[in-house]
Amino acid sequence: MESPKVYIGIVRPSGGSYTNEFVDSRDYLQANLMRDGLLGGMIQASSTLIDAGRNLLVEQVLAKPRATHLLFLDSDIVCAGNACRKLLTHNKDIISGLYFQRGTMQFPVIYSYQGRHRVSGKMCPAFTPILDPVYRYLSKKRLPVTEITYATLEGNDGLMKIGGAGAGFLLVKREVFEKIPYPWFSFERGGEDLYFCDKARKNGFEIWADMSVLLGHLRLDPVGASQFLTQYQNTTEANEFLGEEPIAHDLAKFLHKTPAYIKRKMRDNPVLETAERWREKSPQTLDEIRQFYCVTPEYLFELAQWNASNPFKQIINYLPKVGGLKVLDFGGGIGSLALLLHKRGADVDYLDLPGLVTEFAKSRSNGRINFIDSLADKRESYDLIVAIDVFEHLPDLPEQLIMIAKALKPDGILFFHNNFGQPVLHPQHINWSQKWPGLLARAGLREEIPSKTAKRREPGVVTLTGNINTAAYWDRIWAKEGQDTWRKYPLTFRKIASHIDPQDAVLDVGCGIGIFLDIIRPHCKAVAGLDISPVAINLLKSKGIEGKVGELPEISYPDKSFDVVVATEIVEHLDDPVALLKEAVRVARKKVIFTVPDNVLGPEEFAEHRQLFTKDTLEELLHQFFDDFQIESFADTFPTPTFKISLPTLLAVCNVKPEEVKP
């Protein structure tokens, strides 16, 4: 029997290049297969569309009579030299190694099949990342927890049947492609690789993974098995206190209700009920505001819902290691985070207003956390102070920040997440965003760029975590990218420009360094830009374009100042898209035009993004403001520092006429 002949297939986007890490890994892989007589060759397909590129690779392999296998190898995957050889030993039709998602949630890119579900009126396959079996397998291997790990481990105990896998390192037999009709890959919901897996399953093929073939996923901070283990442990611990079940159980006991009743209350949108109570009571003074938080039962259910939510858990993923530290949970709410910090080995103090919320937290504590009344006697006491969505509730924030700074040890950290927006959903929120840098400086604190691995630093440093879209973050982006930016959307810009008339004055919100404005200013009456980044606005002004620094969703221009308001790939970065649309309608005389990614790059996948839009959810949003709008879907391609990508995009063109705008 002849030995297998594997062709290594790589999609190389037009104009792209490879990192040194990838080239070294690819060369070792190729040499290993060649030494064992298993290498058929290496093929490449140049395409800006990943699904089209993969289909081209399949066509090339089918044109080579001696090819028995195609190994898809993505240019951001690194492996041990013997990784493919290990997959071949299993003699499976379709088999993947093990790598992990990039982004906030570093889940394994292997999935269980969950049947078919209706999405936007269409029946689609559903897949769920496989977590527990991967964790159980890897935790027995005693992998290092500090560096990316890619290796081929001994033994066959890592082999498992799965429902689907990413195609970053996927070995497929020739006969699979011969039986499955074209197209083998197509970019639909879930991605082109899961489309292939679903099609293969329907044609009778099984899909497997070998967890012993550990792969690295390259990015600024590479992702590997050790990063997944750390996140899984953190998530499992968090679910003990942050899941709906434990919170509902504890709150039912506290209120003498059934867990089913509590769950209904948590799911019945307590955010809106709290907002209604706030508007009814309309507290004005500091004492009235504090009293509201102390006695309002709807607020207790809102906190319960928030603590059980995925966004809260994602913020917690950024926490530094706390074992052995003295920690304060400032504005500790129902105590979930304080209990989690204790579980992770911290000595935890809890501080919040006296009343219903604090009494519930005490009922959950069982002596595990310390309840304090003030910071008056806590000078230089804490290694870490945590404040999650607290500061927007404080009328006396300037004074509170000064006390917090004094309570930190000289090498301590303030870990915080702010939500200064969403005034419709949260009328109790105070928007300190414009004054925030000055408040920090007055307290003797300095804000740093977000990091998942925050460590204790020099005196008085504040680490901002979770709410990544800050002026400091974008200053860093634009200072680094400058004029040679990759944030260009050529097809998107052309489509938007086609809706702008020569007599129009145009405002670009989230304008960056003015790439779009530079394109259209010769073809319209006037242009201006608004951006959160002072660095970007300075670069914009250097081109002779008017610009303002401002923090969205507020648009700091008078009513009806511009004919057209444009926002290219901005809305998905905001916690409150509704507020931005209200502002855009206020400022625009004729049109509001914006684009968002189409059902890709949601918050769990891309840290900058706060929303995930589909055509249906976008229509629902627009119906609140416009009777006359159109949505177009297309794929745009643009370069990153190393390659080009294709981005499914939704373009919304909304006509603004005072008599048509809904109240």
C-alpha cells in the first residue's frame, strides 16, 4: 500500500506576508513530512476571501492524482514539526489539531453539533465550543501556564469525535472533497469552516480532533493551551457565584421566595423597572440618591441580572491574580465579585451603601468577606481596589476617588470599568466622561492602556479594564499606525460616497485620521470630523480638515449642522447605539449613513466591539428612528499589517426628514 501524500495548503491573501514564527513552523512541518516520505507538496491560493481561497486549494489538490490528503494550514497557526504525522496515524476522513480562539474568550476551536435552529428566518446549524473535555484532558498534562504551548504530546488519549472544527489546521482526505458537491466552503453564519463541517456531516463523514496535537494561534498576545486552562479555571470559579442558578438560589432564600420566581424577576428586564422607579422618585440630593440605592427592590434584581450576565463575566476575565493580596470591592453590590476574589485567595473587604443590597451580600458571605463602613481609616491598606460599573452612580465621585487613591498601597492598582452612557436605560447614570482624566489627575492617579494581565505597578497607577474604547487606547492605535493605517475600507467608502451630493456638508463621527474625509472633500461642500482620540484629531487637522475631540455617543455640534452624518465601523464599538442615533438625527439635515460588521466580530471575538449586529437586529434599531431607510449587505476587503481580510458588512442609509422621524 502506498504511503499517503499530503499537500499543505495555505490561503495567502493578496499582498499579504507571513510572520517569522509562522514561516519557521511551516518549514519544520514541511521538512518532517518530507523526511518520512509523506509530503506531496505545498500549494497556495491567493484570495482576499477566505472561503474562495480554501475552495481554490481543494481544486488544486483534486487536480493532482497522487494527492491523498489536504492539510489546511492558516498563516496564524504554529505547530510542532510532527503535528501532521500524528493526525495521519488515526486514518480519519477529517481530523483537526487543537487551537484556541483569539479575543476575550479563548475557547477551543472544536465544537459539538447542536442541531439546527432558525436564525433570521433561516434554518442554520448550531455549534458549541467543547470546553469540559478539553479542560480535563489538558489539566492532566501539567502544561506551563505562562507561555504559549504548541507541541505534539504522546499517546492516543486525546482523540475524540466532534461536530465541527476550525480549518486552521485541518487534515482532510481526498475522497471527502470528491463526494461533497461544490462549494466546499462558503462564508455563512458560523464561518466557512463550520459550513464545510456541516456539509461533510450531511454527506456521511465523521469529524475528529486530536487534543494531543497542540497548536499556537498567533496575535499580539499568542493564544495556546495554557491560556485556555487559565481562562477555564477562572470561568469555572466565577460561575460558582456569578451564574443565574447560584444567584437565584441565594436571593430566593434571602427574600423567602422560590428560585423560579427570582429567575422570572431577573429575566423581566429589571433595568427598565429600576429606570421607571428612578423617574418616579426623581432623587436630587446626595442623600436622596443614596436612599434610592438603599431601599429600591428593583435595583436589587437589576444587580442580580447584571452579575449573572456574560458582559460582567467578560470584565472579570481581565482581573489580575489576587492570591495573597489585600483587596477592596468598592461598591460591592450583591457580593458576587467579593466572594470570587476570596475564592481566588484574596483577603477581601466589601464597601457599599447600607441597605437591602448590602444585607443580601452579608447573607451570602458566611464570614468569608469583611464588611466595612468607610475608607476613613484605610490609608495605604489595599494592593487592589476593584470598582465595576460603580463610578457612574456617584454624585460625589471627585471626593471618592481621592479617598480611593489614599487607600491604595504605593504599588497598588485600581481596577475599574465605567459605563458613563446609556441615559435612556440608566437615567441614574452620571456622565463623568469629559471630566474623567482631570478627576484621575486630581486624585493622583494615572490611567493606563487595558491589559488582561494587569500587575501591580508603580505608585498610583490605574489600570482600565473591560471598557477598551478609551482616548488613551485609540491614541496608542493612531500614534502607532499614523498615516500608514490599515483601517481603510475601500468598497465601503465608495458606497458611502455615492450617497453624498456635491452641495452636502458632511460630518464623520469616529473619523480617526480622516481617511474617508480626505477622499470625499474634493467632491462635497464641506467636511469635518469628530473622534475620541486627540492624536487622531491632530493628524486630521494637519491635513487642513476641521476636527473636534469628543466622546461618543455625544456629538458636540448644534442641531442640523450638517447635511450628512457618517459613521464607518463605529456603532459596534458603543455601549449605547440608540444614544448615538438620537444624536445623529439631531445633527443631520438629510441623511445618516453608517456601517457595521454583518454578524461577525462580536464582543467575545473582538475586544474593541461592544455589539454584534445582524440585518434583523439592525432593522429593529433603525425602525425606532426612521421610516425611510435601506440596508445593503456586502463584503469589503482591506489590509492588516500582514495580510488582507474580507469583512461582511451592513451599510445603512437613512433619510432624515423632521416630519418622518419617529418620537
